[in-house]
Amino acid sequence: MKRVDRGIAAVEGIKSAVAKTGIKKNGRLDLAVLFSDYPCLWCATFTKNKVKADPVLYDIELLSKNKPLRAIVVNSGNANACTKEGKEAVTEIVKEAGEILNIKKDNIAACSTGIIGERLPYEKIISSLKNMDFSEENCHLAAEAILTTDTKTKEVAYEFEIDGEDAYIGGMAKGAGMISPCMATMLSFIVTDVNIERDLLCKALKEAVDFSFNRISVDGDTSTNDSCFLLSTCEGENSKIEEENEAYDIFLDVLKKLCMELALKIVEDGEGATKLVKIIVDKAKNKEEAERCARAIADSLLVKTALFGKKAGWGRIAACVGYSGVTFSKQGFSISIGDKAVFDRGKENKIDLSSYMKNKNIDIVVSLYSGNASYMMWSTDLSYDYVKINSI
Amino acid sequence: MKRVDRGIAAVEGIKSAVAKTGIKKNGRLDLAVLFSDYPCLWCATFTKNKVKADPVLYDIELLSKNKPLRAIVVNSGNANACTKEGKEAVTEIVKEAGEILNIKKDNIAACSTGIIGERLPYEKIISSLKNMDFSEENCHLAAEAILTTDTKTKEVAYEFEIDGEDAYIGGMAKGAGMISPCMATMLSFIVTDVNIERDLLCKALKEAVDFSFNRISVDGDTSTNDSCFLLSTCEGENSKIEEENEAYDIFLDVLKKLCMELALKIVEDGEGATKLVKIIVDKAKNKEEAERCARAIADSLLVKTALFGKKAGWGRIAACVGYSGVTFSKQGFSISIGDKAVFDRGKENKIDLSSYMKNKNIDIVVSLYSGNASYMMWSTDLSYDYVKINSI
């Protein structure tokens, strides 16, 4: 398994085109079209928010039609959510893209990310679609065009082996704000050439997303637009994966690794984030309680601001454990920060963490002593810049 | 009913003493002792956080003994929570206070507020207790001594009539951070002279707290120390209230009004707050859903930062409604800001709110069209100062 620097173009036949449509007021790239020379099997997971943007509603319906995918039209700067003309906008964009790319509209998905509640000026997208230049090299520009308040592009790609044959997988993502599990506020597009049955492709995606994107939190807000796509050209030389065999396990492992790397890139580049915080809750009564406790800590403003101030603030973590309502032993629970047990079964230990708290990566472990379940997730601190980015 | 400017000393026989024990590093007042010349019927509500500070555990047990209260010892600057010697500290403080005040220890409650997880230097409190000067006039200083990051004292008192007889009620509170419903991070002490049975006193307190303190949120974090005390000297001239009669209703109304005023003072003085935000969710399927939706809006970092930036940000409110998971009509829900319907059953209205958003008081109404239940609560924005206060 080898990292390659080609983003989604790691997979043969995947091309991109980008444009500046003028939707983003700063004049940056705001349109990316992904195109596959081959019809792709595909699958996707979407936001659990009951308020879904129009492209999400469109894609959910498209997925149910079980037709191959050839292209995805993605705009940034406007979420196309909660507006009168949202549905019309998606329909027009996909129709126009189909004509220009000479493919059927049922082979095209659409995604949007950006401000909610403002009309998407889709005329600008349609006008730009007419002059697009597709190439493999454009993949990095596509990774740039899907960004909103992100400061960096997020791309990961691997070359690996299945059945002794070369296989490829590449992905890109955007995140930054409105990041909370149940699909972070993010878009992610992953492409592979692994030859696999559709049901198994979907199963692998679900497991990988649950393991990665659903375990990150920047601000606890779940967006209306979160979408994660997985496409396969199925052009790889491996024998078609039709059951959960060794080849499936290899594919799943690579997919999980890739998703986790993209997810961590999202957290690291969270709006205003100066810390990458790993939270583990273990010895919990059950997984649900472990997760609830971890999320309470991940989303606590008081914990987040303490971390920004390079303070351990474990008393605030203890308060989170308490108000999350989870079960802990009568002797109390424990909190370790950077391997140091600052709070041990209800009693404090005087430990100077001032040096450790200067690190960018902070590890928090809470042990509840009420069972054997555990949950791990990633979060950020809360800085002046988060307030700035979201209030200006 | 007439407002009086005497805080808890509005009630005859209630005195206070204060001291600077040195627990607060800035040398401010950090100890208040409330003393009643009369044995008081009393009741209290406490934090629902499963991690409770030692004084809270002590007071819960004390309340169950059903004995009259004569004094409350309150320190600020240290929460006396999550430490080895916490229980010992409360026991020693109460024992010492009993000897000095010449009352039984079972007639004394204790409260703490401040940092969690640091040993309470109770020797400092005991040493200060020996030189305390009680007076009615000290009530305002007592309201100051219980503060932490609050910028203002919070006192409300009323003179009113029951059975044609004069009655009095006075209260004080502290809040500022770790403010979330299920009892905000707050301490509140309310005293009256209304002659009433204990069960009815408790019932009235529960209803008033549910109506007021449990409906405010600054940061969504529920503290380990929240406590709200209601004491009655029962020295008023009214015939003893033994049932939910007209006199009870009058008392309950006054108590609710006083609690609501104290609660709003807490929100207004929330850490870094520049806005007082009233959130109403109506036409909900049931009260639980109305409350869940209101809390999602109240606690959303994206809504809070938009408000700080004087932006309506109603798209972010729409996202909260969605991820709160509540039921709304198929035709969609509506959002009004300052009486203007910016989002009406799923369709946006172009309304310029830039002038309204400069107001200190912001009203948000969300209508779900799925039933007849409603819920109202109060929240704040999220400013640079919140981050500053909690990270330094």
C-alpha cells in the first residue's frame, strides 16, 4: 500500500473541470465537475438533518434509481437549501450538464455547500458549464473549488493490491464549519477502480463513514448538505468481490483508512481550530453511553475554550460526564489527559499539565468503570477565530 | 405589589455577613453567610448533573431531614467539587458555623461556586467565620460576595399583599458561565415571610424554577453546583396557606415573577453576552419536541455567533430545527425574527433585518405546524469575550 499524490485522479478515467462562476463573492473557484470515462457503481451517505438541501433530496432519489454515475456537479458558496427555487435549480443544472457532457441526466449527481437560505444563482453555473475543460490534472483544482471556509485542500489517495493486482482509491473532502457527527458538514467524494458488487460497496461505505466522518465534531451543528459519495469504475483487474472475503477486507481497510485521514484533515482545519483533540470514553456500560459521553465532552464550550487557553480544565470534563447522564461506578470515574490520571475514581491528582497542554494534539481518556464498551472521536478547541469566522 | 430595593433583607429577620477569605485570588469578597432570626421552612432544587459538588450532596441530605434552616454559608471562587477532601470541608465549615452562630449544624446549609477540582482551602473560611458582622444592610454585599465571573449583582425584592396583609419576598442569584437549563450554573437564594405549609412551599419552588431558571442557556454546560433555595420565616400575618387557594396562587405568581427576573439577569450577564435572545417554538407536536427544538437553537454555536455578528442567520436556525429531529408539517416550518417571517413554510422571504439585528433584545419564533405545544426560553450570543473569559 502506497500513498500517491493524485487525489481522485489516482483512478484511471476520472477527470475534473473547475470554474469561477461568481457565486463566491471573493472571486475564487466555486464550481467543480467530476467526470468518469466509465459508468460507475456508486453509493452515498447523506446528512441525518431533517432539513435537507435540494441537491441532497435530488441525490437520495437518484441513488434509489440504481443507475450508474458518470458525473457530479459541485458548487461551493451557496448551499441551495431552504429556498423556493432550490429544486428547480438542481433540475436545471443536471439537465444542462447532461446535454453538455452528452450523458443522461440520471447519470449525474449534484452537490452544494455554502450559505443556507439564499437563492442559488444557477444561471451562473449553467453559463460556466458551457466552457469547461476536463483533465486528470484538474483534480487538485477540483479539491480547491469545493472549499468554503476551509484553509486547505483535503485529498488522500492510495495504490494498493487486491488479488495480486494493482488497485487504486482516491478521495477529496471539504469541511470547516457546521461540523458535527451524523455526517459532518462536509462533502466528500471517493473514487476507486476495485471491482465489487454494489451491495458490498454500500456496506463498506457505511462502515467507513461510521468509523471516520461520523466521529468528528467542530461545533456540534449538523449541516443540511453533508454528503459522502463512493464511486467505483470497477475497471480494476481483481476478481469481482461478491462476498465479504479477504479481498473485501483489504478494500474495507483501505477505505476506512482513507476516510479517517480525510476526516482528521477536516477537524484539523476546523474553523479557527488550534488543537486536534482525541477523546476516548472506555469501560462504559454500552456503546451508546460511551458515545453520548464523548460527544458531551467534544461539544462543551467550556472544555473547548479551556483547551484553546492551553488549560487542562478537567473539572469541566468531569461536569460533562455528569450532565451526559451516563452510568459510572460508585467509586467514581477517571480522567486522563495525555496519559496522566488527573482524576482517579473521584479523587484529584495534582499533576502539572501546563507543558503538555501546549501540544497541538491532545488526548483525553475517560474511564467509567461500568462496563466494557468504548467510543473514540475527534474534536477541536474553540478560538477567537471561530467566533470571527462565523460572526463577520 | 411593589418593588423594594432591599434584596433578601426585604424580609424581616434576615441578615447577612460577608468576608474576603483569600480564596478569590483577586482579593474580592468571596464569603457570604445568610442568617435568619427565625427558624425557616425551606426547600431547594439542585443540579441534575450526576456529578454533584460536595455541598450539594450535603444539602440534599440536609433537606431530607426536614429541619428548619437558620443559616447558609456560601463561598465563591471554588466549587468544592471533585476533590478528596470535599466532604470534610463542608462538614468542618458547617460545624464551625454552628458553634460561632450558636445554632445546630442541622440548621445550616452550605453552597460553593467557582473552579471545579481544586481543594477548597476551608481553613480560610473557618478563620473568616470567626469575625463576621451580621446586618440587614449587608444583603447587597452578600449578593456581591457570591459572584464569580458575573459583572453585576442580581437582586430582586417585592412587597405584596396576601389576605389583605403585607408580605415580602426577596432573592439574589449568581450565574455567568456553565449556564444551561436543568438548573443553570447558578446559585439563588430566595426568602419570604409568607406563612405556608412546607409541601406547598416546595411545590411552588419547583414550578417557579421550571418556569424560569430551567429555561435559560448561556453555553449549554450544566454545572455541578446549581442550587436554588427558598426559605420562609412564616412570620407573615396571612392565614397559613394549607391548600392551593387564592393566597397560594398570589404567592406562586410573585415567586415566578421574581425567579424569572433573576433568571433574565443571569442571561443578560452571561459570560461575554451582548444579546438577550428569546426563543419561542410553537405549534409543536408536544412540549418535549418544542423544548428540544428551542434548546437546539439556544445552544447552536453557529446561531450564537451569527447573533453576535448582528446577522439574522436564519438558515442556521433552520438547520437546528432539522437536526433537533422534531416533527414539522410536510409544507415545512416557519421562522420569524422580530415579528418578520423570514422563512415561511419552507420558502424564504427577502426581508432586510440588518436594522433589527442591532437590538440588544432579539426575538425568534419557530412554528412547526405539527401540533399545539409550545416552549419559550432565553439565550445569549457567543462573543470573543466568552472565549476570552473561559480560556484565560
